[in-house]
Amino acid sequence: MSDLPMSLRTAATEQAYQNAKIAGTTQPLELVDSIKIFEHWRIINNDFPYDVGYKRCHLLVIKRAECASWHDLHDEEIAELNKLKREYLYDEYDQIIENCPSRRSVPHLFHLHLINFYDKREDMQL
């Protein structure tokens, strides 16, 4: 267990993620069904959630292919993201996480983690 990468996943979820990557059974984010669709963005479920301290883990994924980082976003995409934060995301989620390039497990597609904390501290797990 100590050779698992550091992440906000429980050891069991991180191990399942690593096993799926080795087996080639992870689904590309581009093919995951959408929960909610916007003009430039969509929300999808995270199949390997950050489940140490979070009860709900979604991903906000840019719809445009070949957009790997914040710096690749077009002005319209940034404007919509800012609008989504004000009008939807800040009311629906507790936290938005952007992993830095060295920690991105999906480096080719810009995405943000949308999460909600557990209701009680005792629900958290390592």
C-alpha cells in the first residue's frame, strides 16, 4: 500500500484506479456520460473519486479536445467558467480543485474536480 501514489483517494479507491490503468479499463473522460451540459463545459461523474474526505466527486470537463491546461482555454470558455462559478458551481459544490500539471492523471484534457465534503467528520476515511 505504501507504493500507491499520494492522492485524495482512499487506499482502496487508489488501488482500484491503478489496477484499472494497468488493465486499460479506465474510460476516457471524453466518453463518460454527462450529468450536466453547458456550451463549452460538461459535468461528469468521477469513477475514481477523491473519497477520503468527500462524499460527492464530479469533474467539470472542457468539451473541446486538445485543451490540456488553463492556458489553452479560449476567452469564451473562461467567461463561461466564471459565469458557471457564480450561477451554479458555488451553490452546488463545496470546493473546486485544479490539480497542477505534475499531479494530473489525465494531462491531455483540462478539468476541475467538483466536490462536496462528508456531512460528519467520522464519515471521512484514510
